Amino acid sequence: MNGKEQEPWRHRLARSRWARAAALPSRSSTVVRENARLAGISMKWLVQSREHTNFTYDLEPLNREHLAWFVASVTKTDVEAARYAITEIANDRRFHEDLRRAALASPRSGLIDLSARLGRRMGWYAIVRLARPQLVVETGTDKGLGSATLARALQRNGSGQLVTIDTNPAAGSLLNGTDLAQVIIGNSLDILPSLQGEIDLFIHDSLHTRDHELAELAAIEGAISADSIVLSDNSHATDALPVWSQKVGRHFLFFAEKPSDHWYRGGGIGAAFSVGTD
């Protein structure tokens, strides 16, 4: 027999025009299993969760490790310190109890889950803990989960102030009256130019359009230093922050979330920071 006659029939089929049709049952089974898994997760969420936007979730364990390395790179610190900070907020029982009480008391309590799942916000917390900014500015407060997480990091640092901006007068109900955070109601593009002091950490999380994000970045250019860190909650959807980073000579890095047991595919954190060394 020649070599071709000895070749297994599966190998011959694999390179034939019938290969895709032959593999259809196996491919279909894979798709059905994955869609069924996602449908189950989705139905569980519909029954158990109250949220309608700004979805919250835990991160896969490996994804938390990726987040630690991301934070270490952005803050130019040791990854062990980043891991510690992430674990610190994840296990902060007092913080989670305070959030639960604030959620119950919130005028929007019907739309807030009582169990706080921080996701990428653990990265925000860790960056504040390690970079130790004195002025943090956030646009897009919403219910205030991210704001409360930032304020908790400032509290543990023992210094610093958060200014958070939103157009909704009801924003920030989870902040629970902390004196470390000031909620300003209005258009961020009107408010940012009027802020006093150097912004050490800026977080864009307001209107998620490319034009608005670029406009906010332009508005803060005169208020940041080479050591300031700029984060975007929209870098999974637009190229605004990497485009701005290249224009102003900063390094850009992106962390992609991988939610645990949730139908949402996740967002991420875009970071623009100095490429210089300490």
C-alpha cells in the first residue's frame, strides 16, 4: 500500500469539503452546552438581582491575579502589595456591612443588591492605597459603589479627598455621608475646569461616549502632573484614553474583567500613567 492508502480516514475527512458538515454535531453540542450554561446564569440573575445597570459581580480568581499585576504596573509598586490591597477590600467586613446598611436606606434600594460585589473597583481601591493620592476626582457617581470604595481607601490611607460628579441629584446614596467625599451635581465639563488643586487620580465613569471622554480628558490636562494617574471605565468600548495617552506622552494599559458566575462579559480599567521611573 502507498502512504495515501494508509492514511486514517479521519485525516482524509478533516481536509475534505465535508469536514465542516461532519463536525456539525460536535460543534452544535458545544454551542448548546455553553448557551444553556449562560441561560442558567442569566435566569438566576433575573430572579436574585435587583440591578438594572452598572452591574456588579465578583472576578474569577485568575482574573484577580491579573488585576494585581495591572495595579502593580500602574502604580510602579510590588505585586505583593497590590495583592494585599485587593484582598484587604475584598475581606473588609466593616466596609461591606456599611454598604449593606446604606443600600437598605437608599431611596433607590429597590435597584441595589445588598451584597456588594466590587469587581474592577477593587483595582481602583488598590491604586488609591498604593499611589496615595491627595485629590481623587471621579465623574459618574451613580449609586456610589465606586465612590464608597475610593473613599474607604482614602480613609485607610489617613489622608486625601474625593470629588465625585454626577448629573443625577440622587447620586451617591451608598456614600453614607462620609466627609471624605464631596458629591457635586452638574455637567462634568462645566465642573472640571473650576476644581481647585492638582488632581492626583482621575476616573472617567460618566457619559460613555468617545467625544465626552475626550472632552473630560482635555478639561483635566492643566490640573494633572506627570505623576498623576488617569483611569477610564470606558476603555473596553472606545479608544479615547489610548489616543489621549499617546498625544500627551503617557503609557496606556488595559485590564479586562472576567466576571465570575455572571452573564455580563465584563468591562475593565484603562490607565494612562507616566512611563518614567521612580
